[in-house]
Amino acid sequence: MNEFEKALSEVMQCKKCRLWENRTNVVFGEGDLNSKIILIGEAPGLNEDKEGRPFVGQAGKMLNETLLKAAGLERNQVYITNVVKCRPPKNREPFEDEVEACFPYLSIQIQFIKPKLIVTLGNIATSTLFRKFNLKFASMSQIHGKIFNVSTLSYGNLKIIPSYHPATALYNPRVLSSMMDDWKQIGEIVKTLT
């Protein structure tokens, strides 16, 4: 059993924070384990908790459409996960201790897949990864679509591009336009990854 499989097995029984008490399913992640790109959201919502899969509700449909329309990517060409693997009650933002309890699982996912590009979706995912990589987090409106180059012993060399969470774009045309612009650029970058 490799580290990824061990983490998957462990997370299914995880009780490191209070979120296990109300979960229906753990949402570890899904997609191409050989992908050069990982998409990281905040936490599972109601539909994700029911199905045990990330981004399957309205925000997931928006993400799938954006991937294809703006970046020319199918969902199965990327790996999709969240910072937190269990749904916070009433879809609230995860608390800091919940993020910290879950981060080792995300770290193993990143180390195993070895992406060249991480796209963070929304404030929680972006601020969490920026903190872990010692990058300065500003507001999403200031940093979305920008490329941040990171080099670490654990993860190697990779790029991080923050973008808006698809749920935000569902109700805000300005955010949707910005998100589509981000993904057009991401699509171009993906073509250059080796």
C-alpha cells in the first residue's frame, strides 16, 4: 500500500476534528492521479457529502463547464479535491483547527500526484496554501489569475494560480467573467506543462 492509499484508508475512519460527527461520506478527491494539475476547493457541500465526490452540485456543474469552455479540459483530465475532506455543518467555512487536522491528507495528495500546477478555488483554499508556502495572501480580487512559483523539498517546483470558487460565480456575473479569464490563461499554461 502506497502513501496515497494509506491516506485514503485513514481518512475514511478519521476523527481528528469535529466534522466526522455529521458526515455522510468522506470526500477525498477524484480524477487523474497522473495529472499535471490539481484543483483544490474549500470543503464538501451537501451534494458532495451525499455522493462522496468533490464538486458535484451546482458549483461542480459550473466548474465542469468552465474547465471545458475556457481551458479545453475535461474533468477527468485533472485531479479535484478540497482542503477539508468532510462537510462543515450548514456549509459554513471550515475552522482553522479543522483545516490543520485535514491538511496532512492534502499534503500527501500533492506529494503523490506531483502536479506542476495547483489551482486554488476560493479564499479558504488559497489562504491555506499561501500560508503553507509562505506566500502573501491578499484579496482574491487582487491575486486571482496571477501565477505564483513555488519550490519546496516536499512538493518540488510548481505553480499556484488562485481563482474564484465556482459557487461565487453562480450568482455574480463579474466574478464569472474573471473566472473565465483565469481559466483561459490556465488552459494555455497547461499546454506548456511537461
